[in-house]
Amino acid sequence: MNILLISASPHKTKSRTFLLAKEVLKGLPKSARVRTLHLSDTKIGFCRHCEACHRKIMNCPVKDDVRAVMEAMLTAGGIIFATPNYINQVTAQLKALWDRTAHFIHCRRLEGKYIAGVVTSGSGRNASVLEYIRHYARACGAQYMGGISSQRQAPAPEKKKEAKLLGKKLAQDIAERMTYPEEARFLEEFKQHFRRIMQLRKNEWTEEYRFWQEKGWLQAHAGK
Ligand SMILES: Cc1cc2nc3c(=O)[nH]c(=O)nc-3n(C[C@H](O)[C@H](O)[C@H](O)COP(=O)(O)O)c2cc1C
């Protein structure tokens, strides 16, 4: 089982959020292969909205580390996004990465994967940040399986326990291919939405359209 931890704090290994995410990792089985990526160690520029990645998949004219990060995301069974709360949102580092992965949204590239969120802040009011991580996960075709958040102090014993349980659940979900009905409903609705968009843009987003063709996703089921 491959787990990718993407940590979006500039504090890297000293980050409170990363420390909490490490507690989540303690819930994983010993056999899990865990890779940690600190976004502050990578160079990821802004999306230019040129749509090159829709015409030719994974083809971005901005030459930096984004492709390597995207490939790491594609090979993981579970992804943990750990981000401090910056003005009730994820950090700019994480948003920059996500904006560069619009192709993942168009082609549901994280389908079958499970995503967890880890957030810390000064106030402890992190619901909007976790909700946004959930939105990104589902938009990419993945299931959001849960999240944990705390105020910025070092994790208290009960928080550590909660974090470890989240890690354990992540591993279980991957092993059992868990389906969350609410997630599945959203994923189906979003697929229908993008099926229409793909039909509309098929002459421009040529490789993405072919991807949908090859997946057999262009034929809506009766009544859908
Ligand atoms: C630019 C910026 C914006 C922030 N916005 C908020 C905020 O809206 N609400 C809050 O409670 N804390 C906010 N904080 C505090 C951080 O979320 C908090 O210190 C966090 O635990 C830092 O995590 P880290 O050690 O992993 O980097 C902000 C910090 C920065 C630098």
C-alpha cells in the first residue's frame, strides 16, 4: 500500500501540521510504503490556464517539479494533504499544486484513491479548510475518507489517538475498497457534469476526450 503525505507548510519538519500528520502515519500498518513530500522543497509555479494539459495529457509548458508530484499522486493508494490554515484556506503552496492538476479533475485521475486532510491553525476553526480538501478530492474522482484538525499546540494525547485512528481507517479503506455512499453520489453527479463538458470541448481537449473514450465513460447509462 502506497501512501503519499503532501505537507504544505513552509515550516517543513518543524510544522505543527506535519507533526499531526506524522501521528496519522502511526496508524498505518508497518508494511505501508510512505512517501513524504514537503511542498516547500519543490518548485511549483502557477497555472497559466493555457490548457496544454487538456490537449496533451500531463504536458505542461511550465517546467518545474509538478510532473514528479503528479506522478507520485497517481501511484499512491492514499493521499494525506497536510496544510496549515491560511485565512481559512489551504496554503498558497498547496493551491498552486492543485491548480496545476486541473487535468486530474477533467479525467478523474484520482479515482479509486482515498484522501485524508490534516489541518492546524491558531484558532482551531478549520472546517472550511477540511471541506476544501474534501472538495478537491472528490473533484479528482477520489473519496475523501476523513480529516483531523487542531490548534497549533503540539498534539495532546487524545489528538494523537484520533490521528492514529484516522491512519488506521485510511489503511482499512484502501484494503477493503470502502465505498462511502455520499462520496459515491457526488462522484456520479460530477462525472455526469464532466461528461457534458467533454462532449462540448472534444475538438479542443483532444487527448482528454480520448481518455474518456478509452475509459468508456462517454456513454451515459439510461436515464443519466
Ligand atoms: C498567512 C497566514 C494566515 C493564517 N491564517 C489563519 C487563520 O485564518 N486562522 C487561524 O486560526 N490561524 C491562521 N494562521 C495561523 C496558522 O494556521 C497556524 O499557526 C498553523 O498552526 C501553522 O502551522 P504550521 O506550523 O504547520 O506551519 C495563519 C498563519 C499565516 C502565516
